[in-house]
Amino acid sequence: MLPSSVLIVLLPSIRRHRPAHPIAWALTAGLFLVPAERLSAQAIAVTAVDATSGAPIPGALLDLRDATGHTLSTARSTAAGRRLLPVPAGGGVFRIRIRRVGYRFHDSAPVSVGPRDTVALVLRVRAVPVSLPVVASIGETRCDLDRAGTRQDAAHLATLWEQLRTALGLTELTRADGGAATARDRVHQYVTRLPAAGSGLRPRHTVLPGRQAAVRPLATLPPDELSEHGYVRYGAEGAAFVAPDEHVLLSDRFVADHCFRLEQGRGETAGLVGLAFTPAPDREVPEIAGVLWADTAGVRLRFLEFWFVDDRLPPGAGGRGRAGGTVHFADLGDGRWVTSGWTLRLPQLVRPEAAQRAYTLRFVEVGAVVAFDTTDAARRAAIRSATPGFRRLAASVRPGAIALTVLDAPDGHGLPGATVELRQLPETMATLFEGLAGEDATARGTLPVVDTAVVTGPDGCVHVAGLPPGRYELRFGPEQPRAGGVEPPAVVVTVAPDSTSTAGLAPLPSVQLGDMCRGSGTAVYGVVLKGEGYAPPDALPQVAARVYVRWRSSDGRLHEKRTATGSGGRYRICDVPRDVPLWIQAEMPRETLSYGAPARTSEPVTVRLGSWRAAYQALLIPLGGTP
């Protein structure tokens, strides 16, 4: 296994100067300079209105530029089209550039601001929409956005780049202004384990319970650091992958490190135009390539797809559609742009059997989807206009259900009033956050899973809806009587999006209980399974595995009992104490491991017998990982 660290952030600030492109912009404006009373600091109070209707222009980017054309700061206009832009101490002569998605930008006339002055500036802008034709791919890449083979190519590249910069800037500023999410917006994170080709195993998809949308989900690295060291970091424990964000994509270092070209959409991207980027020929560190996709009409940003470019990646991991990810964007219709979802697909090396020498490759995909509050009409429109990729992503986190039936073992009839505990299996949560970099990685590793209890109706049935997709363990509740005081085996159920799974539970019939441990004492029993981190029914029984039960007595001494699994991977250890924590773990038989390989073990599990005389526990030995 190639352990994976993920560095993702959905979008920091944009502060860079873009040289003028060789394009004529056809916008007209009227400027009105109104004296304002002196304040303790210099500023320009901007009001942007439509020159035709007089209506305010909300959600536009306002760039404060100095006399040389350098952008000093960027802010987003409010719903009233206003913004106060502080200027550097001492004042000077400035221009305001106004940018709106789908329209050409406009530069104001020079504005003179004296020491300790605030100047009111009204921009009356006549907006000229921007559109791009569907273009064929340009074979020759442009390693500088201001150079192109023809004037038309240059105009298309420059137009697309300017519009993408505007949308990305609005996304970041929407978050900075506190408008990225409402209290009713929810974020659903997920992890999907994609099995190695030819393994015969099914993908395993787990979704975390939804939570309020975060302002800054994770953290990334500065553009200068990525330019110097690259996007994949190798260490003793594996590789860490770094995803780009707006600050990276729009930095001068990123532009200098990559070549750009236009790309025509095909298939799911038909009708879109892409700004494709590839590493410059002289790049010698792990890099990324990708495409920023936009509508040809209105040039509205849709999503980013990217992939890692590194010769050290295992065969089959590099290239488009493999190790990489996507970031999806939504226009809320009022000048606010938000990140609506992201994915990151990471490679893992797997050796199905420890004695084999050949590795196989699988991927783990992690991601998140924002479930918008659909009571807002603008948000409903944003969802309707989403790309097929985002609609598929959103469908993957929709909830499922379990139709549960509890039977009375002696007569097989439904058992009314039975309490059943449902718990989302947490082992994939560790995978999701394994090695995660970022300031809040530790806290995010403790995100809650679904853990609840339900009671059957008069017919012994209960329908449990609204469950995040994933695998659930079903057990009888603590107050449910157990036949002979022995806890019956748990049932594992897989919940899929937009579907209902069926499950049944029944107390162990007396014929199955037998005379456990000669009718006296206590025991733990269960089964040991092996697989690529997959639990039943995908995993296989492990015969001859060693199983350990350890505990500490009241005097602090450590005690241990052990056994080996028999046919079907079953085990039983008798005469263990009650009312103390019992630590249970399984280990792969040494003879199945190659010489010098470390032991393969299950995750340790702690149980306490209490009033039971026997408790069931399944143990899983994952075969993925560093051999």
C-alpha cells in the first residue's frame, strides 16, 4: 500500500497582477467624483451601477490598481453594488477595474486620492457580454498566456483566462465575506475504495454524516513551495499528494511553470471550452496537468479536473483520469460563487497475499459535496445547471435505508419491541483521514459516524431511512435478552445511495449455543477474516490465525490467552474475566508471510462481558499496506 496524505483546500485569496492582453474591450462608463469628509485613512468608496438601467451591480470584483497597473487589492461588491477600498498611506492616483463573470472588464478613469481623503466614485458601466466559439484543440501549447500563434488564438486564451480568474476570485471572496454557505447548507464527505483490477471485489463507498458547510475545509501549500518542491512528496511512510487551489492556479509561479492551450469539450464536456495546462518542459519536480472547463456561452466556470504527473508514480497511476481529482463550482446567481464539491483519487499499492512478490494497484477516492439549501431559487437553478459529473457526485452521497426484521428464534415469528443498535463501521473513517495534512487534521479524524438504536414494531419490523451510504453493524440492544446469556453474532449490512437494503436478526437458537466452555465460565468467540480492508461478505475466512485476548488484573498485571482459528476462521477463548476491558487482536500465520515481513494484524478491539457469559467479535486482517 502506498499511504496517502491529502492536502486540499477549497480556495484562498487572489492577489496578482495580470499584464494587459491584446484585446479591445468595448465598455463605456460615466465617472462622478464626489468630495467626501475627511477620515483617518484614505479610501475610495465605489458604487457600481448599470449604465442602462441604473440598477446596482452586485457580486463584481473590484480591483484597486496603482498608476503602473499593479493590482493592490481586490474586493467583491455588495448587493447594493458598493465597496470601500482602502488605499495605501499617502494617497496617490489609482484606477478601479470592475470584473463580472460573463462580461468584459472595465477600467475607470484615474482617481486622485489625497492624504486622509475618502473619494466617492460612481461607476456607470455598460456591460458587453463575452462568449467563446466552440474551438478545436490547438496543437501548439502556449507557455505564456500573452503569446499565441494568431491574434484570434491570443484573444480566445486571454478572454477565457480573464473570465476564469474572475470566477475563482469571486469564490474566494464569497467565503471571506461569510456568504459561502447558509446554516442549512450541509457538506457530505465520502471515501470510496476501488478494488484492484481482477480482484473480484466490489467497491466500498462510505459517506460521513452531513454537517454544516465549513468555511475552509482543509489546507494547501503556498505556490512558491509547490513550484520548488512539486505536488507529490515522498517520505519513509509513503507519498503525500497536494491538490491545487485558486491561489495556486492564479499565482505567477503557476503560470510560469505551465503551458496553456484551448481544448474542445467532448462527451460529457460537449459544449464546454477548456483552458488546459501542462508542466513546462523544464520542470523536474512532481507536477500536475489539467483543464479548467467553462461554458462557451457566457464563459462561466464549471469545474477543474487535474491529474498528477510524476515518473515515480506506479504504472497505471499516472495520466488523465487516474491519480488526480476535480473541483466543482456553482454560480448562485447573485454574484456569489461557491465550491460545490471536490474529489481526489489517490493510488495505493496492494499485495493480495504476503508471500507474492507482485504488487497490484488500486485507488482510494475521497471527496465532498455541498447539499445546498434548495429553498433558495438561485441555488435550485445552480443545481439544475450542474454538469453531469457533479450530478453523479451529488447522487453518490444521497441517503439510503434499511428494512430490518427481527425474528423470534424458537418459532420464527416477528419479535415486537426488540431494540437493535445500528453503528456505521468506522474503519474507512481512518482511511479517509490517514496521514491527512493540515491544521485541523486531528480534529477531522474524530468526525462522528452514525450510531443509533431502533425498536421493532408489532410485526417485528422497522424501516430506518436517511442513512449515509456505507456499511453498518446491527446488534441487539443491551436490554434485549440473549438466549443463554450469549451475545449473538452481529449482522453487517451495506447501504447504497437511493436504495433500501434488507436485513434480519434473530437470537441464537439453543441448538447453536451448545455447551460453550463446558457450561461454566465465560468466553469470547467469533471469526477472523482477511481481505483488502473489506469486511463480510467480501472478506475470506483466515484459517490458523493467532487470536490473543489480553487484560489487566486489579493489581496491574497483564494477562493473556491465545488460540488459533479453525475451519471457517472461527475461534473461541474461554474463562476470561467479566467487568474488565478485554483487548482482542488477530494475527496472520507467520508461515504465510515472506521472510522478514512484518506481522499483519487486525485492529485491536476492546469488549467487556458485563452480564453476558459470552460475546461475539469479528476480526478483520487487512491485506493492503506496506509488506
